[in-house]
Amino acid sequence: MITLTINGLQTSVEKGTTLLEAASSLGFPIPTLCHMEGLSPYGACRLCMVEIGEGPRAKLVSSCTYPAQEGLKVRTASSRVLRARNMVIELLLASCPQSKTIQDIAAAHNIRRQRFRQEYEDCILCGLCVRMCEEQMMAKAIGFRGRGQNRTVGTPFDIKSDVCRLCGGCIYVCPTCQLRCTYTEPEKAICGGCANLAPPCVEKDQFDDMMCYMTPCVACEIEKD
Amino acid sequence: MERLQVIEDFSSLQARLTADREPNIPVIVIPAGTCGQASGANDLIRVTKRELLDKGLTDKIHLRVTGCHGFCEAEPSVLIEPQGTFYPKVDAKQMVRIVQAVAADEVLEDLLFADPETGRGFYRYDKIPFFRNQQRSIMRMNQALDPIRIYTCIVSGGYGALQDVLANRSPYQALQEVKDSGLRGRGGAGFPTGLKWDLLAALPDEPAKILVCNADEGDPGAYMDRSILEGNPHSIIEGMLIAAYATGATEGVLYVRNEYPLAIKHLMIALRQCRELGLLGDDILGTGLRFDIELVRGAGAFVCGEETALIRSIEGKMGEPVQRPPFPVEKGINGRPTAINNVETWANIPLIFKLGAEEYAKVGTNGNTGTKIFSLVGKIKNTGLVEVPMGITIEKIVHDIGGGARGNGKIKAVQTGGPSGGCIPADRFDLPVDYDSLAKAGSIMGSGGMIVMDDNTCMVDVAKYFMNFLMDESCGKCFTCRKGTQRMYEILEDISNGKATLQDLDLLEELAHVVKDTTMCGLGQTASNPVLSTLRYFRDEYIEHIENQRCPAGVCKELVTYSINENCTGCGLCVTVCSEGAISGEKKGRHVIDVDKCIKCGSCRTVCNFDAIDVR
Ligand SMILES: Cc1cc2nc3c(=O)[nH]c(=O)nc-3n(C[C@H](O)[C@H](O)[C@H](O)COP(=O)(O)O)c2cc1C
Ligand code: SF4
Ligand code: SF4
Ligand code: FES
């Protein structure tokens, strides 16, 4: 067992526990985006930052990937954490304002503006789909390629992958397209959003014969007309 | 090559080679690293060989082709030993004369390196200020040996430290020696090397431990690692062998970027020769030591120099950093304990044992021992690789060794630490160059790049340039690194186009701090340095761009205007080069530029002989 202090509260966790898990077990909320139970931690969105250490050695780390260590002092809501978190949300809004998930996070943290050039991207490269495909669907049909600005998610050579079973798991976990067309939970859907924003499933031909369990999804209905 | 069975075999080989030496025969030394070859060293080698053969001088004069000596400004250069005569910028015709002069034991005064102040030639290379003010303990070896001939290496002391360690010390003592030397990693972070080895040595022998030489060197304008790899690959192998003995590691990996073909060639040759001699493999020199080294080529991403990305790259995965802890020493390549050190760190190891830890630690300052090689480039007279004791001031490097500003510019700052380093302004040149002082001044030591800037350099433009590099080279995993660098670049672009407001500047600064805080690896954590350090020391330049729409250095195109001043003689030369027909004027009268037509290409300024074109 490892003993550490989170926001002044001492707790003991098993070796291998992440700071996020440790904090959650004490009930401290930490926003996350690229983290999902059942998928391995990745640390891409940088939303879950917490502060560790003291004095000049204090630093921020992503709680979803950082392992609990003996004697560690963790702060989940220090002013430094909040400043970073707010900026990450602002950056997310600047790149992907149409995502319901991101809108919800912004609303929950009272972020109501962003000061950068507005973009409308349909992927924030959180890697959930890649991990879903590899770790839960055992397919490894999609992956990352390129770096920096050129990094994208896709299949090898951009052709339909032989190992892809069209399960749709990737779309299901995606924070930038999933919720805006999930009509099954109406209170979460920004209604009509999908109709205005052309969800990727309709736009991209390769999803033609995909098995879709997000019914009824307005998008396909519109497409039929 | 005969395999050396026991330690005594090595000693007798060394003794035999030393006895065979002919110290009185003059040697023509031609540095032919990548830099030397690019500036024409291969021609010199060819001419020299032909000349020696034609004149039947092969017994009287020897030729040694070596790696880079560091004085890039003077390349292709020739050094005559044992006299130490140095000829800079030699061409093929001059080379013929040099060979004849060596044969006649003469010195060609007209070809010597001339003192820029007195105009007199220097008779010995080590009297030239560029060399005289350095302390070349590592670079000097490049001069002494032919990297593709292991015997020239052994005769100049190569593998002597290994022999000494194997014969006279226990692994524990060897480790202690490295700890006592105070050596800190030269790859950038300055982690104590002895401590890293200690952590590795403390682990059990199973699973097998791995040592890695990080030769990814991706910083633009830095090439000190390349010069060691090309010029003295054996120093790295020897360092790794000593570490293998001290820590119990059995496998080594040399991770070299594929853009260094000559280094790869020299390393392959060195590895082969070591295996033939029995310096690598099973039961090395009969001591039971087992160690071999594999060479892995990197595909050229800057981020693959970061140790966790490097490990993934070696494993054949995408070069993408992962969370530390666990550190590579606990969980490295394929989950096995791995100690990664930089090229220059490895090259320092034999030196520690040659001098003894105590003597080694006398160089430099407390906590920053030994020498460091910097690549000195930019608006400076003597560009090249300079090796100096740690803790020397920037002033000494820039003025005493670098020879001060090039042309009539005035030096305004140096940028240290590569793309994610920072700028140090001229009024802080009394700063000692060591890990801690540089970090305090808002920069980093990095791998040792040093770019000198003068008053024709715009600091906003500098920050923009490096941000562009980092934006491309970020692996893209962390949202705040990928988007943060892009957003910082956008704001910098707006500033240099005169489209930004003071609020944008605040946003830039705010974002810079957050990017530093919220990224996973060293690339993102230092990506803000170019912005933060220029803002810290040159904020007025930023303000000038924003409030007055003016670029003081005349670099940011959108903000400058070209005009003709009273120096104009009306020669009309500029009229002929202006593609837009923007210049007009009476013959022999002062000309004018039509700002509406001018596209700010700068052609007129380059041709004007009278300094009559102003850029403001
Ligand atoms: C983005 C980035 C690039 C790096 N590039 C290099 C490199 O090219 N060569 C190198 O030796 N170390 C590089 N490093 C540092 C390594 O991660 C590591 O600290 C170093 O190899 C350890 O060796 P040392 O202890 O001998 O310095 C880089 C670090 C980062 C964050
Ligand atoms: S497609 Fe969706 S789930 Fe996949 S990386 Fe992009 S944002 Fe994440
Ligand atoms: S900080 Fe940048 S380079 Fe490093 S892991 Fe994150 S995205 Fe990749
Ligand atoms: S949830 Fe931790 S980095 Fe995304």
C-alpha cells in the first residue's frame, strides 16, 4: 500500500493506482476527457492536471497517468491547477466548439469565451477511439500517424482496414461526435446540432455500411431526404 | 586483426603500437567530418595522396584523415604535425604547395591564419585565439586519431581507461569514480551520471540491463555530438564498456539519427573492429565481461531525442513520449532497465578515468564539473565547435573565442539550448554557463547550441522561428503542446504583422505559462522558453511592434518600409534590379521608392554600394 495526501487528506491506495483514481475514491472531482474506464490511461487532453510536490519543485502532472507515490502531496484544485485547467478548456473551445462534451465541460467550469482564432475541428486527438479499437474490440484497425499539426487518426493507407468489423465503437466513445448525435439521451443532445453540423458518419463514405446503434440519429434521416 | 585474449594482450598491443610510432615524421592532418567534406576536404585528401605518391614522399610524410577539429569557419583546413602549423580555407592548388613545403620543412607564411588585428600569421594552431582560449580535452582527441583505424585510437590512449578499470578496479570502485567526478549528463537536463548508473547497478541482473547512447541530436544548428560520433566513435564505445562493467549491463544500443550517414559508417566500422579485437562480445579481454552494442537508426524526429520517445522508437513504435515515472532505469526498452546517456556524456567517461575523478572535477565549477562543447553559430566571426570549462562566462565564449560580432553589427543576445532554449541579452553576458545559472536566467543549457544575434535580429521573429520549429516537431500527443504551440505561433505571427493588440500579448504570456505547466515531456515543458525569455528581456520590442507598428530590427516585412537616404549618388543600380519598377529618380540625383509598388524584397539594398537604402 502507498500512503499519500490529497488536498490535505491522507489516504492509502494500492501500488499502481493513478492519482486520478485515488482522488476520485476520496470524492474529489477532476475533469477528464481522454480518460475512460476500461481503456489504458493515455494523457493526451491535459485536462486532468493536478499539482504535486512543494515549493519550487511543485509541478503539474496529468492525474490519469501519474502513479501514486509514497508520501506524495497532491492538490487537485490549487490556483495553478485552475489556471491551467481553464486555459485547456479555452483551447478546446477554440478548436472544437461544436462538441457537446466540451461544451458541458466549459459550462461546468464557467468558461464562456475563448480568445483564439476560432476553428471547427472534428477530432481533438484524444485517442479514445484508437484505444477502444485496440483494447476492447481487439481490432487495431485505426491508429495515429504524423506528428504535430499533421497528426491524425486513420486506417493504414487510408483504405478500409481488413480487421475493422464496423462495430462503431470508435464513434461511440468519441467526445467530439458521439453526444451531439446521441438521440437516446435527449437531455444531453444539443438538439438539431447534428443536423447543422454534418456528423462525420455521414460525411465520410467509408462509414457507409456501418452498423449504427445511435438510433434514431437525425443525421441519417436528413441524408435520406 | 588478432583477437585479444587477456588484458596483457591489450597492453602489449599498445606497447607495440607505441614503439612503432615515428614521431619525427611530419603528418598532414586533414579534418574530414561532414562539415569538412562539405567544404572540400575530400579534394584536399585526393590531391595530397596523389602528390605524396607522385613525388615518392609516402615514407617521409604521413597523411591522417580525422574528424572535425571544430574550427568550421576555417574549413577546409590543414594541420601539420608535429609543428602544429595551421592553414585555413585551403584549396587544391594551395594543397600542392603545402605538401611541397612540408617536404622541404618550410612554412607558407602567406597561407597561415592571420591575426585579424595585426594581420600577422600564427605559426602554431594553439596560438590562434579560437583554439587558445578553449580547453579541448574531448575535441583534441578528434585531431589525434583516424576514426576508422582502431590502432590509431589505441596508440593515442584509446581503451586505456577500460584496460585500467578492468585490471585495477572493482565495478563498485568504477561507479564511485564516476560519482566522484561530478559528471552531469550533457544531453540537456544535467542529471548526475553516477547517480543514474547507481540506480541501474542496484537492480538485479535479470532481466538483462541495457545501456543506450542517445545520438539523436535534433536541434537545428547543433552538431557537437556528430563531431564526436564521426571523429572519435571509440570514446563512446569505451565509455559504454566501462559502464557495462560498473553496472552489470550486457547490451548496448547506439541510437543514431539517419541524417548522420558518416557517423553511422564510422560507428559500424568501429563496432566491427572492436568485435574483431575482442573488445566487444563475450568474455572481453578474458575478464568474463560480456557486452555488445547494436546500432539503431532513428527516422529523424526531434522528439525522439526525448528518452521515453527514444525507447519507443527503438522498440519499433511511434516516437511518442510516455509518462515518467516509471523512469527508463526501472522500465525501459521492452520493460527492461535502461540507462540512457548523451554522446558527449559517454565521451567524458574515459577522460574521468584517465585523469582520475579528483583531477577531472577540478575543471569547471562546483556542481558543474568538466568541459562542455558548444556549437557557436550566428552573427559571429569564428563559428565552430568550442569546448570550454563549465562556468565560463558567455562574454568569454562570444568575444575571446568567437571573436565578436561579424561585420559591423552589434551583438544583442545569444540564444542557448536549441529551439526550446532562451535568449540571454548582452548586458547579462557575465553569466556563467552552467546548468543552474542558465535555468535561472530563463534559458537552458540544452545540448549546447549557442546562436549569436546582433541588432539586425528581431526578437519577435526569433521567437516565431523557434515556435514554428516546435509546432512541427511536437509529437502532437498532448493537446496543450500541439495546440499551444500553434496558438502561440498564431499570436506571434499577428504581432509581426502588426495586427496584434496588447491583450493578445497578455494572452500569449498566459498561454506560454500554461503550456509549460501542462505538457508531458521536455519538449512541451520548454516550448514556451523562446517566448518567455524574449518577453522577459525584450518586451519593448514586442510593444514597439504592437503599439507603433514598427520592427526595430527591420526584419518583419509587414512593418518595414524601404526608403532612400541622402547617401544616394543617383547611380541607378537599384532601378535595374527592382522587379516592380518602384524606384525612380534623375540621373545623379537622389532616387525615391514608391512605397505602394515596393514588395520589400530587399534586392535594392543588396546591390546598393553606398548604404543608401534604409529599412525602417
Ligand atoms: C524534446 C527533447 C529532445 C531531446 N533530444 C536529445 C538529443 O538529441 N540528444 C540527447 O542526448 N538528449 C536529448 N534529450 C534529452 C534526453 O531526454 C535525455 O535526458 C538524455 O539523453 C539523457 O542523457 P544524459 O543524462 O547523458 O544527458 C532530449 C530531450 C527532449 C525533451
Ligand atoms: S476521433 Fe474522436 S475519439 Fe478518436 S481521437 Fe479524435 S476526438 Fe478522440
Ligand atoms: S509535450 Fe509535446 S512532444 Fe511531449 S509528449 Fe506532449 S505533445 Fe508530445
Ligand atoms: S484525462 Fe488525463 S490527460 Fe486526458
